[in-house]
Amino acid sequence: MAGDCTLLGIGEVRPDAGWHLKSHCHSFYELILPLAGRMEVQIAGQHLEATRGHVLLYPPGVHHEESSVPADPVSTLFISFHWPSAGSGLPCRVADPDGRIRQGLQWLFADRDRPSSPWLQDERERLLGFILARFQTIARMPSGDDQMVDRTRAYIRQHLTRRIRLDELAALAGLSRFHFLRAYRRRAGRPPLADVRALRLNHARELLLTTNLGLKQIAPRCGFASEFALSRAFSRHFGQPASTLRQHA
């Protein structure tokens, strides 16, 4: 269960090529969300690398050592919390294939400076409960093709600004174009290039909700040729104009 969690704190690590934390542990859980760059972690006898699209979980009492990859400095969001019912066996790293955990953490981070109140604390912990429930759901997903989809989506997110071809995604998965197309559609529920478009639009929505950037600035960051192309695609995909979404937010 994730409904008994208690939020303790939230913060960020900004890009720094020399960032390094020696081996340490906490009395609480910590969830780490890489936003950009790459980081390396030593935890529980594992060496892990995390980039945008991954989520890291550090259980209480477990020593871990973290560092930024100097050539690609990492930036992260992190939250600390108590979670009595978490249980054992949760992985230290999962992929966030649809970006729901990332979106939830960014909402929590955006609210960090609002004056505290009982109703706001309740809202934050409900959102934290959703994030942790989503983490558990991902952790229970079967391996195999799901890992292939997660790796492909992580690659897509890292290259949203440029054109992405089906052949390069198939090569990344180590499959022929035909077999990759079938396997991806079976596990993701849509063809790879349709997923590319959905991930571009999800990132555009994220930027609309979390920044003050206009469509003209957002379009190239999401791989669209112009703000007009983005606006048309956004309306078709989400059923409402981008301007309406931002006004409601």
C-alpha cells in the first residue's frame, strides 16, 4: 500500500560535473528523478546508471553512493518520506515509461514554497501516494518486451529535438524492423512512431504546465517544425488547444 506515506521534504540537485556524495544512508525513503544528464549509483552491491526516464528508490538504512557523470552533468528532483507499508523486494531503479511519476514529482516540487496548511499537506500526501503506487505498479511489470519498450522510450526522450527513424529504434532493440514493429505494438499498444509522437506531445504538455515558455519555444524542444504544427497536433491528441490547458492549469 502507498496510502500511509508521509512526505518529509523535496528538493533538487542542479547540474554540476563534480557532484558526488560518498556512501551514506538515511532513516527514511528517498526517491530520485533524473531530469537531464546522467548519474551513477552504487547501492546494495549494484552499479546503476540513471538518466531521464528513470526513477531511483533508496530504502532506509541502505548505503548508497551517488555521482554525476562529468561529461553529462545530472540534474534531479528528490523527495524524502516515511513509508511503513512498503515491504521488501522493491527494485532500486525503474523506468517511468509514461512520465506519470515525473509529472507528479514536478507538481510536488512546484508546490514546495506554498504556505503549509492541513489541506495542502493532505493534497501533497495523496499525490505522493499516487507516485508510490505507480512505482509499485511499474516494479511488478514483467520483463522482456516491457524492458525493450522502456529502453526505447528512454532513448526517444533523450532525442526529442530531432527526427527519430524506425530503423534506429529497431537497431537499438537489436531486432529487425519487422520484428521490432510487432513486438513494440504488442507491448506498448501502438506502433513505435506513434509512441514517438505521443511522447513529444506529452513533453509539450509538461512544459506548458510547468514553465512559462510559449509554443514557439516549446515546439523545437519537442521535435515539431513550428508552433503551428505543435498546436494542431496538440489539439488532435488531447482534444483541446494548448492555450486552454494552460489557462485551466
